[in-house]
Amino acid sequence: MKITYMLSPTAPYITHCHSSNILSENLKMDDRIDVTFNLSILSLSMKIIMERKRLLETMGDSPVEAAFKAPHMAQNLLRILAGLCSNTNEFLSHVNSTIKTDIVLITCWTIHSVPLIAYLLNSGRRVVIGGSFCNAYPSDFIRILIGKSVSDSKMKNLIVVGGYVGMNTDLHEVIEKWEDVELPKTDYADMWTSTGDHIKNYLNLLSKCRVYDNTYYSLTFNNNCWYNKCKFCKLRSEQQPNFIKNIDSDTLYDHVVENLKSYKSHGILVGDNYFVFNDKNKKFLKRLRSDGYKVQVFSGIMSLSSKAYLENISECVDGISCGLESAMNFSLDYITKGYKWDDIKNSMEMMNKHMDRNTSIRYLAIFDLVSKNQQEIVQNYDNMVIIKNTLNDHGFDVSFSFTPLQLFPSIGLVKDTDYLKIKSNSDRVSGMWYVYNHLKKFGFEANMSPDQMMPFERYDIDGNLLLSDFEYVSSKVMKQMFGES
Ligand code: SF4
């Protein structure tokens, strides 16, 4: 059986995908499968790097442009452009032209994989999809989404594989059967120790087109979130596997350091949604740090209010990314974030008392969330500037980055309410569509589909239309929020 294996089209920025790692070894070891590893998505990598450069050189001083030009937005802007660029005919036909087999297996990470899957099916390929996209959505839903642009007869050439591949998973049988399947649970230890991993080639190639020296190598231990209530967040309802449960700290260390060397990177970004410390990960992180590597984790306001947690941060971590989202109670309540402005202020006091000053803090905000009114939109940014100035005064290095609100089908925010209405043909949209429309003014085109990323309008509590935050907040405030510490 001849197949082509490729990574998610939205993987052109630096990351380490556990399932692809073990998957590539599984495919290579199966004598019945003749696999070609296709790295053509790297063309997208170069495209977004060039687009970003061009946009930043052309952009002026408006609030949205000032925000995008912020140094800490570099990776976020690449990520935003990757999502948009992966939908161009030029990219899709290039990838298709490099595939020489009928069967294509794709690890899909996000909904932005849909155009590629549809394009390949429409080109007569047989497509097997798996990965976090297939774990996040039911296969029926995925079929409806892809089926919007693919005929019923060609949809028969698709199978959706949920779950995680292990060394003993019989992929040949899965493909022979050709029906949607949920894989049985496996032992994940071998994903860390596999040696014939084609991802190494990918990492080496990425290292050649890297644009920043401080790029982190990303990996995930466990993607569960102890809170798991935010309405905009698309975590799986079921528990996610603990990828490091069956591997000891030293073996994990050896494997990760080998990949850090492949990628010529000096730090790791632990992608767990909301990092929780335990004895094993503390030992691993401390060893990495003592050998000169930097460690970044994702955390949140509630944990950053705990003395014990902050002491662990000081001991094991160099930088935290904190999902703040907003600094206004109305918006925080709307997305059921579980804390308020007073809690944010309390977390700053606790950090001041218990966290090492060398720990850098990056807050992640969502722009264009539902808001009470225009005044509160402006106040939100003033509060974020207060956060930055307060922590700077305490001696911390603080930065902000943002994502414009993106509505994908089936996340908890996608329903018409008094405050948020899905509108496909409006020129007064907020969120990512506002940004996308703005980028078009610079000649940026991406054929974004409203089925995948839904355009929406916002309304205040009195029913008045709210435009994007960028229409109300000045460039000066954007620069205060995003400027260097
Ligand atoms: S705290 Fe973060 S990971 Fe957890 S549900 Fe909210 S957004 Fe998702």
C-alpha cells in the first residue's frame, strides 16, 4: 500500500507534534506500507514569513497596525497569517502537485485543514485524516463541514480517525477497512523514544527558515485543563491522555534535548493549556534550566494567585504566558472565565510577593470580545495598561499579545445572542474578520470561508452596534500596552 503522510497545513511555525512523531515511526516499520513523507507545507512557511515582512513594511500607524507591529506579536501574526494563507488556491495546488500517491494521510490540527482536505478529495485523492482536529470534533460534524464543498461520491474517499496512534496500532488495517474509527487507547511512552522520526527532517528544515533566534520548541505533556469552563475554548469533553505518564524524567530529558539540538533551539514551550506542576515535570524542568535551557508554560490568573504555585514557577520556569482574555468583569463573565478584575489585581499582588523577578510574564488578550458598551471597551485597554505598568513597577518584564476573537462552528460562543450575531454579509464585523478585511487593504487575499471562521457583529447592552475595539482605542494606548517594558 503506497501512501503519502503530511503534517497539518497550519504547522509551519515551530512545534512538536507527538502523534505525528510516533505515527511516522509506525508507518516506517510496517512492511505492508510504502510511505512518503511530504514536507511541501513548508512552502507556506516561507510564504507567511514573506507576507509578514511585506505587511509590516507597508503598514502605517493606525491602532490595528500599531498592535500588529508590536515585537511580541511576531509569532501571533505568523499564526494568524498561517490560518488565512493555508486557504489559497496557489498553496493548495502546489501541495497537491507534490503528492504522488492516491492515498494521503494528514495530521490535522485545526479547522484550517478543511480547505486542503476538500481540495485533495476534489482532485480525486483518497484522504485519511487524524490529529487534534479529529479529536476535537465528532466525525459527523467534520463530514458536514467538508461536505459543503465536496460531492457525496467524493466524500466516500475520506476516513476520519479519532484517538492517538501507538507503535502497535495497525494502520494498514484501518486504511484497508476504510471507515471512520476511534482508535483504542495506547501507551504513549514510545512517542518519546522513537528514533526513525521524520519530524527531525522537518525540524531541521524549519531551523533554516527561522526568523527569530528566541524561537521555542513546543511540546505537550497533558492537554487537560482543570478549569475547562471558558465558553470560547474548544477542549475535548473527554479527558486527554497524559503523554508522559509512562516515561521517566531522564528519558524524557534525553529525547527533548536531542530535538532541541536538531532545531538549534535554546528553550521549550510546554503547550499544556493550563500548566499544573507535579514531581516528574518539576524534576524535568529543573534539569533543563540547570543545563541552560529556557522554559515557558501557559497558566492563568487563578493559579497565579497561589503562593505554592508561584514558588514552583520561580523554581522551574523562565516565563509564563497567561490567558487573561479581558480585564473587564462583563466580558469575563460572558465567557465564564471564572475571575474578575479584583482577582487580576490580587494575582499581581501575589506575584509581587512570591514570584522571582526574572520570570517574564506575557498576557494573552482576546480582542473584540462581547462588551457592555463602548466606554467599557476603552476601559479594558486602560486596565491592561495598568497591569503592565504595575508589574513593571514591581520589576517584572511584562508583554501583551492578542488574538482577535475567532468564531469556529461548535464552540460555546457560536449562537446568536443580544450581544453577538453571526453575519456573513456585513461590513461592520468584529474579530478576525475585521482584521482580515483590514489586511485586504494591503493586497492580502486568502478566500476565507464563513463556514469555517464565522463573521459576527457585536452589540452593547442597549442594543447599539459596537465596531471592533480597534475603532475605539487609540494607537497611543496600543503602543503603551504593547511597547517594550
Ligand atoms: S482556562 Fe484556558 S484551557 Fe482552560 S477552559 Fe479556559 S481557555 Fe480553555
